[in-house]
Amino acid sequence: PVVSYSINHSDAVTAVSESLKQDTLNNFHIQKDIYVIPNFIDFSRFTKQKKEHFKKAIAPLNEKILVHTSNFRKVKRVDDVVKIFALIADKIPSKLLLIGDGPERTNIELLCRETGVCDRITFLGKQEQIEEILSVCDLFLLPSETESFGLAALEAMACEVPVISTNTGGIPEVNIEGVTGFLSDVGDIESMAKNALYILSDDSILRKFKSNALKQAQSFHIDKILPMYEHVYRNLMKRP
């Protein structure tokens, strides 16, 4: 149902993606334009760091390192992360880092045991310095049911980590198909695993995707996004 929402002359409405803008227009009766201003990356924090000692501790045999970070709610489909990883780990030596905590963690731990990959998965819980962990990773998994933007994916890309994700919500506006990673339908773990293996099985391909991920992330640099907010504010100040 469409919800009526009152906006006065001094208001402005913003959305972090075209997808969220359309959802807002579909569900709220808004007469004014919606400014699409994406989330930004602060590269003074999110940038690839030299953490070779950390990488060696996680993957002593030079295994590929995959990562997922979320609040472990059902909408994040962390169970799909484990299932995708199980398919990957069956083909190439790899490790999975799970960052975060939430209501689904107990179920995910059970699933790890059921799929027999517990020895290759590390639950890191909530972390403050996520960028240090991302710096040693090779691939980010984001199989969410929906995302208004996909900030976690963008943070990974800023640390030169390509993304395997779903094609829902605002994610395709961040993760570019065949360039910074790949997009699949929600729940299609076979497709996501196949795409992950394509990237991970050839180091030259992996390097290309990592480079592309960083280039895409740089288009969301804070210095490029803040002027968009300033433009909105200046327009508001001009109104009578």
C-alpha cells in the first residue's frame, strides 16, 4: 500500500540508490524529486593494508580467503554463504572468514558442522578494524535477499576485494557484472559458486578483478559524494 507522507517546502528526500528511490516512490506518496546520493568510502580508513603475517596465520598453505560480514539476520542469507563456500572448498583450497554476529549465528554454526567445512571456517564475531581483515581476503560473498545499497560490498572493494553477490536492490549499482565481480539470482548458490571459482582459479583473473574493484570503489570516494549533499543543501537554502 502507498503511504501518504507530508513534505514541506524546506524538505529534501534522498536515497542511497536508484533502487531505493524507486521503492520509496512505490510505497510513499511523495510529490518532490528524490535525490540519489550513494554511500561513500573514506579511503583514509578503507584501503588495502600490508598484513602478510595475518594472512599467513589464516592461510598457511596459501589458500584463497573468502569473507562475509553482516548482522547475521535471515535477510543476509548467511546459510547461503556457507553453502557457496562448501562448493568452492570442494574444488580449491580455501578458507572462509565470517565477521559479525546476530540471531542466525547458532544455525550457521550447526550448518557448518552438517556440511563438514567447520575446519575451514572461522567465526570472528564483531570486529572494529574490518579493513585489516578485508586486506588479506580474495573474495567477498554477499548473497543477501535484499540490500538498499550494499555498503559492505563497497568497503570490500575499496580494499581490493571483488564481490560475488545477488542482483537485488541497490547491489548492481555497486558491484558491476563481470567487472568487479558477478551477480546471481537470490538463492542460486550454484551460480555464485561457479562465478567464485572462475575468479579464484586463475591468479591473473583474480588480479584483474581486484584492480577493477578498487577502481569502482574510488568512484564512491567521500570527496566525490560530499559535494552532492552540498548541492542539495544549497538548493534548500535558496528556497523562500
